[in-house]
Amino acid sequence: MKRILVAEDEDVIRDFVVINLRRNGYEVVDVPNGDEAIRVFDENNGDFDICLLDIMMPGKDGFTVCKEIRKRSSTVGIIMLSAKSQEMDKVGALMFGADDYVTKPFGPAELVARVDALHRRVNMVAAAQPVEDSSEIRSGPFVLNERSRTLTKNGQNIDLTQVEFQIMECFLKNPNVALERNTVLSKVWGENYFGDAKIVDVNIRRLRMKIEDEPSNPKYLTTVWGYGYKWSIHE
């Protein structure tokens, strides 16, 4: 069963989300606030495929819940719900570790499409069985292990979400190749991704904070202006 935790304080919206997810085969646990979301997540030992979190909730807001859940699990999928369309809400959600966001109001088709897409990606990563010979990719001080889904820099582990790992995998398999934003979007989020391509930019920014010595002056994950990004090799 596909398990999803829904945290939304507005009863009408929460009921709408729960009904549509259950109609599409999800086992749903729903809570009305952020504190309950953390409690239920811990009581279930994080046994959820996806967490759907509203940003504006009483008590712990969605940003805080996202950050706390991400500390507990790098593999669970997280989608944020926001009543605001401001860019900073979207950027903030992704910087706290969310995989995607949906802006209210939204229809059932969009909601289910975004949840299904993230669920496929989470399970595809979990089920991946790399070939033994190609399980490790080395580039300068970095070693990416496809079997253990880990990245190290100078022997030190870098904690990545599954989305971040997939982005790194995409670039390390294409060293010194400029990749368009839409190419990265297609490879990581899927060809039928429903959302905004700017999600790539925010995740690149978040990745740089983890892998670069100077995130504001990146040495490895560099920008190709007007085109996309490139993994620059420095041996």
C-alpha cells in the first residue's frame, strides 16, 4: 500500500485531499497541524512514502515540519501546499528539503499527478539495483556510490535527499557537459512533470550549499548562463 501523511489545518481542503488520494489507491493518515504531523510520523517510525504538508498551520508551520521530517529521513517524499503564489514561499519550501510544491487552489488531477510522480520516483530509487561494475563514480574529491546511494567529498559523507542524489548522479555521469534545465528536470522529475522548471534552480542552489567550498562562487556545479548547468571536473 502507498502510504501518505497529510497535514492540513483547513478541514474542507484536508477532506478534499484525503478523498482524492484514497480514490487513487493511497493509504492516508491525516492530521490538522504540524505538531500532530511530527508525532504521527515518529509513532509510525517514518513509515510513509510521501508527506503532504500545508505551509500555514497552527503550532509548527509547514517549513518547520518539513525541516524536522527531512532530518529524520532523506528518502521520504515531501510536497508542500501553499495558499500563496509568491516565489519566496516556493523557494523556502525547497530549501528546507521539500521535493515539490503545489499552490492552492488546485484541482484533483494536478494533486494526484504530482503525488503519483513523486511516489514513482521514490520507489524507483528504492528499487534501483545498480550493476556492480558501475556502482561507484569518482570525480575529483567526490565519490558517488549508486549502490549505497551516498556521496562523499574527501572521504566525508554529504547528506543528500533522494532528489539531490539524482541530480548529482545526472551531472557526474555527464562531466563537463552543459545540461539544459529542462534536461535535468526530465531526468530527475520525469518527462511529465506538472510543475515549474525553476525547481531545478532551487535544488542546484541547495546542492551547492552542501558540496561547494564557496557556494556563492561554485567550482564544481557551475552555471552556463542562458542555458543550464555543468559539472566541471577539477582533478
